[in-house]
Amino acid sequence: MKRVLITCLALAALAAARPTLQLDRERIEAGQAFGLQFIVPLQELPGNREVPQLETKNGFTFMGLDSTDQVIRPGFDDMFESFFGGGGRAYKARIYTFKVRAPKRTGQIDVGQIIWTINGEPQAVSGSIPVNVQRSYNDDALAVSLTPSKKSIYEGEQFYVTLGFHTFEHFEGNLQATDMNTGSDFIVHRSDLSNMEFKPVEGARREMQASAKFAWLSPTKSGNLQIPPFKFKYTKRGEPKVVEEKKQMGNMSFSSRSVKQESIETEATTPVVNISVKPLPAEGRPANFSGMVGNYSFNADFDKDHLKVGEALTLSITIRGDGTPGTITDPKLPSFDDFRSVPPENSIDKKISGSKVVTTKSIKIFLYPKKKGTFEIPEISYSWFDPAKRAYQSETLGPWTIEVEKGDAATEAAFMPAATRPTTVQKQEIEALGSDIRFIHAIKGNGESPAPHRNIVFWILFAAAIPFYLVAVCLIRSHRKHSSDAALIRKGKAKKMLKGKFASAHAAMKNGDTKAFYAALEAGLIDYLSDINNLEFKGMTRDQMKLELGKLGLDEGAIDKIDKWLEKCAFARFAPVSTTRNEQDAMLKSVEELCELVGSRK
């Protein structure tokens, strides 16, 4: 019975001996050579055949072909020998080894197909041959890119840059931004990158990628400008190393071999981005050119065209465009000599709309007519340069005709110029005043009383009141000075406001909300710097902040620490950063110490 079973297993092994494909190594690395083995049992070799050929594609390079005959054992030989005390019948096979170099890119990639000419007819003996190409451990585990939407623009024109990340299988994390400075030649609106999401790469599940619009920029001058490289720190897994260990136990020695991979901290940078900025054309430039470059709309109108003296006339102006983020210049206004005006109300709003940052400026001008009559208000124009049309554009509205009627006497007098107001008292006013006169009556009785200054008690009380008066005067003056000094009030509340931000950071740390934790640290640091210096740092670029802090006398070491912390907090809100509770607690203490250091120097 045992012989019959062994014979059956051997026949099954022979029946399974068919041409197969295999790789000569477990890991195929990008840019490295490997062997693709085509194994054919000798009994399966066709008689009238030529040497098989490998037709490569997708960046694979054929380097040569070797062939050898070897003895192949069935895959279950070890099990067979263990249980039945014998081995399966081996068979001879010819192994064709195609030497191939992998492409630089990674992922599941098709090598090509093997063509074998038999009896003069080429035949495809394999379909697609997918190979999982992986990145070398010596290569970077993170690739970072910064891609501009345009490389050639006009001065003042808006464009955006997309920040991209690609992590490979030996990426371990601890991603931190060390420098994300866009330079001093651009006005920048940065995104908080809340929509940055890492997703697996198709065909390479161990790789992740993410990208999002990072910032919208507008050049402040023409010429060949550059966005410097962005720099990031991260940790990757190093190349496997074989470690041999020898142990001595009595008179016997043992040796063992193990493979170890160490974590390595390294840096990734984006390439320099070159932007060609063209100057605005001089031909066709309007005299009232606003300096804005982009696609703009302009609207101006009055809320009424009939009113009375004393009533307000409102001129509403709205300018909307996708030029320099957060900046819109005012139009040139006509003279309003026939009206009394008050300071206008201005508001600027900017928001991301599609792939642009759209800025809207609203202006309200309040005019009060000085007299009745018909007034002609001239037209108002606004001009800009449209880079899509490569031409200057203008919008003109008006003129307007305003009818002013006579108002109430009291109201009209209030808005009448002082030189035209009556200064004499009329007869009717004298009669009205006369009816209100009260006559003086003599006081009956003796009105005499002792003079107080002749009493010694008066002088004692008078002398005692003088120091209290001086103290009260000093306190009142100090309080008035403190109340009138907005900077002093703001500085006095700085520490209280900072404690509130740190409390928010503690709450976020307790809830495990990393993004909220870093957002609280960033807001606390910026608000504290603004409060103690009475200067708004919100909305400034980091270069502008460093410049302003330098003007305020802060030393370079402290400025550098502030800049690094702000960069770390800004990046941590969207990067896959994982920190422990102890690390976050240490970060919070570090920011507190930095704030104390900056506050002690003010």
C-alpha cells in the first residue's frame, strides 16, 4: 500500500511539471537589476525551437539572457520526505534567466511578455508579467513637490502652487516642516490645507500620496523670480543589515545571524520653482489705471437721487477681482464740494473660489447736501489689466443728477455753514425771554454768620485735606493715562489671553485632537506677540513677522525660535504627524518658556 501511495504522489508531481515563471529575489528595487526566470521541463521542450525572447515595456530594460539545466523538485518534497521517509521524483528543467533592469518608478508594473519562436512561428508563451517594484532603502522615503499653476505671468497676476507628498514603504513618519518660506518677492495667501488627505497609490498599497493647493501668490516685481525649496524632516527605515552574534556557553560556542533595520532621520526638499514675470505693457495704459491685474468687476451707485437738506446721500462702491490676494486699490473719486462728508466705511473680504482667491472691497461714502438745488456728480471710472485678454479694461459709471429740496428750518440750520447763520436776536425772541425773567427779592432776617477762616478747626481740616487731594489727583491722572493708552491696556491683558489659549491647548491634548492642539499653540504665540507689541501679526507672512520683530529689537535667536515654532504648528495641522501625550506636554512647556522669554525683554 505504501509503494502504491508513493508511486501516485510521484506521478502527480510529474504531471504538475509545466513551464513556470519566477523571480530570482523577493524584493525588486527601482533602478536595480534582477532575474526573471522561465523554467521549462526538459520533456516539455519543443523540438524545432529558437531561443525565447523577452519584449519589455513600461521602462524595463533587457540586459541579457542565460540558460542552464537544473534538477527541480516538486514543491511538496519536504513534506513528502518527512511523512513517508522518501522524496518525490525530481525532474530536470531548463532555466532561461532574463536579466532585466527595473524602471525608476515604483508600483505594480507590467514587465512585458515572452515570445518563443517554434516551428518558425512566434508565439506568446506568457501574458502580462506584473512585478512589484519597490523603492531602494538607500533612496528617499518621501518625495515632495511644489508645482505652480503657471510659470509665466504678468507682474501682479495671481497664481497658485500645489504641494504634493508621496511616501514609500520605508517611510516611518515624524514628518515636520523646517522651512516653507515662499520668498520676499510675492504677496501670499496661504491655505490651511485642511483638505490634505493621504491615500494609497494605485498599484502600490504600501505607498501613500496627497496633494493640495498650498498658497496663492502675486509677484511684486517683474523678472525671473524664484520660490526657494521647501524643507521637511522625517524618519525612514534603513537598509537591512546582517548582524552576526557569537555566544560562549562553557566549552561550546554558538553563532547566530539576524537582519536588522535601523530608523534614520533625514530631510526632503522640493526643487526650486522658477517663475518668469512679465512687466505690464505701457501701450494702452489708462491714466487712471488702478494697478490691479486680473479679472475684475466694478459697481458704483447712489441710494437715492431725491432728498432734502439734512438727509444723507450714500454712495456704494463694490470692487471684486482675483488679482493680488487681499489687496484692492480705491477708485479716483470726483469732488464733492457741494456736500459735507464723513469718513467712509471700508471693508475687505477674501475667500477661495474655485482655483482663485477672490478679494471684494466695499466702500460706503456718506454725503450731506449743504443747500438745495440740482447737482451733477461726474462719472467714476475704474481700470485694471486683464492677463487673459492681454489688454487693459475699464468700467465707467455715471454721471448722476441729484435733486435736493429745502429741509426743516432747524435741520437746515444745523447743516448751514457758520458764516451764513443769523447772529442777531429777533423781537419775538426778546418777548419770549422777557416772560421767563425772575425778579430778585430781598432776603428777610439776619444773614450774618461767623467767618469760617477765623476758626482754628477750619485751618486744621484744610491742612489735612491737602495730602489727600494730591494723592487723589495722582491716582486719577494715572488711571486716565492707563485708560487712554490702548497699547498699555493690551499689554496688561496679554498674559491673561495667553493662559486662555494654553487652556485650549491642554483641552485639545486631553481629547487627543492633535490639529486643535497645534492650532491653539500657534494662535497663542501670534496673539501674545501682537498684544505685547501692540502690532497685528495676523495676516503677515513669516518673513514680514521676522522683519517686524527685528525692528522691535528682538534678538535673532528668539526670532528664529518663533519662526520655527510657527512653521511647525502650521504644518502639523495637515501633515500626518503623530505625537505622544508626553511630547505634546513638552511642546506646550517649550512654547510657554518662549513666551516668557519674549515677554521679559519687553
